[in-house]
Amino acid sequence: MDYPQDADGQALRTVAAEGNDMTEPMDIDYIVVTPTEQAAFLAATVVTQVGYSFKIAFDEEYQDWICYCTKCMIPDHAAIVVCQSELDSMCKPFGGYSDGWRTDGNQG
């Protein structure tokens, strides 16, 4: 597949190179950074209303609370960009912001 020359495109190329089927759904974890644990839980409450599941963790290195917002979807560049923008907008009122994504793929 031909992906744009940006960070998301590079990440998608890496996922494809790892042998994943890019035409089939996979869980994608979107990372939302929040300043407090309470903000992470508020963000989680909002994102579940639009179909994301979540996991909250504390990042020792950066001293931030992270809300991992997970959605099972086909890894399409445009859709991933939309999800990040959507999460950014939804979590901004709590001091949160979208900070990339990751996936374990669908090869297993």
C-alpha cells in the first residue's frame, strides 16, 4: 500500500512490513496524555461514548497519566488521522491531547 510521507504513514508501513494484513481489522491503541488521574478517567468516560475501550496508566518517565483509547478498525491512514483529531478534541477540555498510536497488529 502507498501511504503518505508522514509519521502515521511511516508507522503504517512498519505495521505492514511486520506481516500484518492491512485489509483486516486490528486493535489500535490511541495514546491520550492527561495531566492528572482524574483527567484520564474523565477522558475515558467521554471516549467510551463513541466506541473506544480504554486502559489508564501512569507514565513514570514523563510523570503523565495516559489513557489508551482502543478501537478495532482497518488500519487506514485517513481513519487514523480522524481518530487522533477526534480524541484530541474530546479530551482537550480535561487538559488531554492525542499523542500517537500503536498496535500489536492482526497476525496472531
